[in-house]
Amino acid sequence: MDAQVLHSEDQIRLFAETFSGVCRNPVDLDYFANADCVRAFYRDGRMVGGYVVNARAPLRYLRMIPEAVRSEPPLASILADGNACEIACLWLSRARLTTQQRNNVYLLAAMDALATRRRWIVGGSISPKLAQTQKRVLPRVLYTGPWEYAGSPPEAQIYCAGWWQLATLIAAAYSRTTTEDFLRRNWARLCGRRTRWR
């Protein structure tokens, strides 16, 4: 699997179109073009995943929170003074990626977010399964409920972590899942029933 930060207008348009094809949440092309980092992953020349890291206001996920909730003190402090960035538009073609490759996507997303040097890292998802995965490293739930667009599912969530918390949790999660994946693939070898490592 190859990873590439996208810069050209054509690359970013293809990413946006591909994301729109796999996600029900509408995203304006300008959001991708103005983000700090749009990273795509390729396997056999085909795009199989990607994400956006954005630290430029207004943050997309925080705009999805209803105004009445957004103005409450805990959220207002995260919004203040450009203290936050977001990992957004994360998608994966699970059938074309191994567990280790998916882990690598999550690790790179965290590293790109930490590189913005913002105090808070925000994530969100309309998919309960993806939200469960992301909340292992972004555990503070900011909002649960429909987002500010037509057709948003009621179980959508937005969550965050401080940069120090994300750095600690992603290192622990990556180590654990990488070890679990290795053991799952090589258990027979470790037990002496197979001679080749996978």
C-alpha cells in the first residue's frame, strides 16, 4: 500500500468524488482544497482509503454541531483561538486492505494531526462502527445526535482528545493491534505447526 499527500486540483477532485461515493455526508470541494493535508492510500494503482487533516477555521465537524450546543462552555473552549484540528473524511476499502494496513492509516492520520501542533484533535463519524474505533484514541465525546445537514442519522457522533492523550493512546493502540494481528496470522507457526512467517 502506498500513501500520498495530494496537492493538485485533479488529485483532490478525484479524492472528493471517491469519498462522496462511499459516504452519505456531503462535503464541498473547497473544503478538501483548503485543508492542511489530504492523504490518499493506493493499492495496485487504485485508491483504497484516505483522510483529511484540517486546522483551518471553521472546523467542519464543529460546524455540524447545533449552534445551541456549540456555544456551551466545554465546546467553546475547544473552539477558541484556533486550538483544534480535525481528522475528517476518513474512509477505507476494508476488503482491499489488511488489518495492518488499516492500522497504518489510523497511525498516519494521528501523526498528521499531531503535526499541526494544535491542542485538541477532533474526529467524528455517522458510522457507529467507525466511531467506536476512533474513540479508542479520541475518547472525549463532544456531541451525539444528528448533524447539521439533511438526512443525518441520529447516532452521529463528534469526539476529541488532547494532543498528549492522542499521542499516548495511538502508540498503545497501534502496538496492541499490530501484535494481535501478528499473533492471529502466525499462531500456528508460534505453536510449531507451520514453518513460514506471514
